[in-house]
Amino acid sequence: LALSDVYTFGPTFRAENSNTSRHLAEFWMIEPEIAFADLEDNMNLAEDLLKYVIQYVLDKHMEDLEFLQKRLEDEEKQKPQHERSPMPLIEKLKFCVENDFERLTYTEAIRILMNSKPNKKKKFQFVIEDWGADLQSEHERYLVEKHFKKPVILVDYPKEIKAFYMRMNEDGKTVRAMDILFPGIGEIVGGSQREERLEVLESKMKEHDIPLEEMQWFLDTRRYGTCEHAGFGLGFERLIQFVTGMGNIRDVIPFPRYPGNAEF
């Protein structure tokens, strides 16, 4: 509250056995936190930040982008037609800057996915059968690359699949969470409006079997004065991967650490 708007930029560690082209065991995260802000403010800030960074690269580093685009075009020629990117790199970046991100609820996204051809024909590795499913990368990329063909912001996720500190909606089933999904990447930003009501926060912690006595320092931030506040995390390497068009996230960090590899 005293600082109003703050951010951190530092390493984040995930003990997940995810061996994909988009995951690292150690990555860097930009995390703004803003006071007197709700989910709408949070979405606006995240979208503005992404567009600002992409526009800056377009304005200042066009020569580098042209080099990367030529390299990607040569790589694309080796791929089957259906695997090729629908847009050249520079056109894709301009498209993201010049168009509003599509905003919809998790419930609307589930409806779209359940009625999609890949789901009905069981082409998805993880078939969506009911509301409450945790979306996988294949679902996120379908929404972005096939259905809307633009960046997407999903909001109001089921409380069971999100963290305890996210603000509960009035329906008692969903929380004020948001994810921003980008083509070729999937989730690039994750955030939420935080739960500022002490009694609701304590109730949710009990539901998640989190010992209240060990978290008094956290509860005190609500107990002794709080307000509406929100924040998000932006995966720095995923942003670089998107802007450069690189196919593997391990190529955009000097010393990649991933499951089974931590040589440096």
C-alpha cells in the first residue's frame, strides 16, 4: 500500500518434469503488483506491457527481426504445410500490437473447446469432457491459433485449479484469475486480482489444508489494512521466444536448466 505499484524481476524455479520446447526448470519472471486495482486493471496493464515491449523491438531492432525472419522462413520450408506459421515473424508481431486481445471467460472457452472438431474427434491428447478441466497447451493454442487467430485473455477460472490467494467471485465457484495466451507459446502471462478479505482468505486456506499458524505474516497484510490489489507474472524467456520466433525456449537463455540438466 505504501508503494502502490511495485515489481520484481528475478529467477523462478519449478520442480516439474516438463520436457517441452516451452518449459524450463529455472526461468526469469517479471512480476508487477498494483494497489487499488481489480482484474480489469490487471488485464489492461499486462496487455499494454506486452504491446509496449513488442512495439519497442519493432521500432529499435528491425534489422535483427529481418535477420530472424529470414532464418525462420528457411526453417519453415523444411516443414509440412500444415505445420508452417500462418504469418511471417514481423507481420505476427505487428498484428499483436495493432489488435485488441480477445477476452473471454474460462466457461466460454470450455464451451468452444468441447464443441471443437479436435475434441469431438478425440484428436486432443487431453479430451475436454466437462467444466473444471485444467487447460493444457494444446487447448490454449487451439483457442489462439485456430479459433480466434489472435492473443487471448482467459478469466474467471474454477477455484479448484487456481491458487488460494486469488479473489473469489460472487458465484462461489470461480476466482478472478487471468491467463494471457499467445500463438506458438500458449500461456505467457498468469495473474489475478488478490483476495483482500481476511475471512474469505482464511476459509480458502483451510480448504487447501494450509496451516494458518504458519502463514500469520501473510494474513497480517490483510488484517492490518488492505485494499483491492492485483498482479501478474510474465515469463521473460517465453516473451523472448515469441518476439524472436525461436522454436525452443532453451535457445533464448544463456544457461538453460531443465529436468535432468543443471550443468552450470
